[in-house]
Amino acid sequence: MFVFRLAQISILLVAAIALAACASSSKPRAARPAGPDPYYTAMYGPLPEELFPLPATDISKVAPNFLRQQVPYSTIEPPGTIVIDTPDRYLYLVQDGGMALRYGIGVGREGLEFAGEARIGRKAEWPRWIPTSDMVAREPERYGPLAGGMEPGLTNPLGPRALYLYQNGKDTLFRIHGTPEAWSIGRAVSSGCIRMLNQDIIDLYSRVPEGTRVVVIQAEPPMSAALPPGDAPMGTTADNPLLSF
């Protein structure tokens, strides 16, 4: 009996030592860093089928609330209306059931000078860009050489799509357009009207026809937001002076 008991104890000791060895040799797994949301990575991915193939947008430079999303939205405006909230840097496409598609925007000087109602009088894919006479007068060295216009392309300040707003059948010179400057969404910029991420303006363009009603809300003071460390200051033109539009 004593020998049998001793054998049992020996077996238990060997098992305990083996378990301890396994525990000591295993290393804790390092936590995987959180990557970008695959939903938004796909939403803002490359568009190779475009006339000028678009690269993916670096959404790490955009605050999550400025990415395209469906949100509850209380308004008296009927579905199909575009509401531009310049102080909060949002553009809403009103939908049924108290909902809206919300897009982040950047607002330029010209955008802050427009308020009220308009209609989309013209839509253009990969539009040409012509600086306004005010822009040429204000910064002749930058915009003077481009007074005749700039051809479409990835560096064109209007991006892949533009919506031209009209009042009483006349062009207001107010545009909703794309931009390759992701960091500028949610902020005030030196020039331009209403800018959207390139994938967002393509999405909005596909949803609204000519004649769509647009309501632009202005209020003071406008929202301010500091740039993340390492980003270019608002309106920077170090790499391409045109992209401040």
C-alpha cells in the first residue's frame, strides 16, 4: 500500500513539473494594434475605373465623425435636399424617415460668403477649373497664370466631380467639389467653396440630379479644429499651391 501511494505521489509531481515547464516556456501574445475600420477602408479605397484612376484616401488624417455615414437628422427639408452646415463642417443629404447621409466638408473663403438656397444647375465629371476674378486679383502670382483654366486631372483643385450651384438660372460661382487634401476636411481653408473627399463627392454626385435644392447654413463662430502634429497648416501650398482651393 505504501509503495502504491508513493508511486501516485511521484506521478503527480512529474505532471506538475511538466505543466510548470509548459507555462514558463509560453510567452504572452502581444496585442495586435487596432487597424483602420475595414468598412471605411473599402469605402475610401482606390477607384481604378475612373478616367484618372483615383488612389485610396488616407482616412487616418480625417476625424471619424467626418467620414460618410447615415445619421438621424431632424429637418423640415424634404428628402433629396442637400443641407450644408458650414459652421459644423457637414453636408447632409436628407433621406426618408428622419435620416440623412452625412459627409464631412472643408469650407473655403468663398464658401463662407454664401448662404441661402440654390439649385444644382450643372454637374460635371472631371471638370476644368478656372479661378475666379477675385482669386486672381487677390493672389495674382498664384492664380494669374491659370486665369485661362486648368485641365482635369488628379491635381485639379475641383477633383473628380463638381456640382455647380445656380440661383434664378444664374451661376453663383459656388461649387461643391472634391479634394485630394484629406487633412482639410472638417476645417477652414484659404480658398474655395465646399470641398469633400474624392470618394464622397463621387458618391454624392451619383445620388443627386440637376435641379436638386441646396440649403446653405451660415453661423458664427465657425468651428475650429487644430491639425494633428506633422500635418500641413491650413491652406498650405508647399507641395502644390493649387490644392489650397
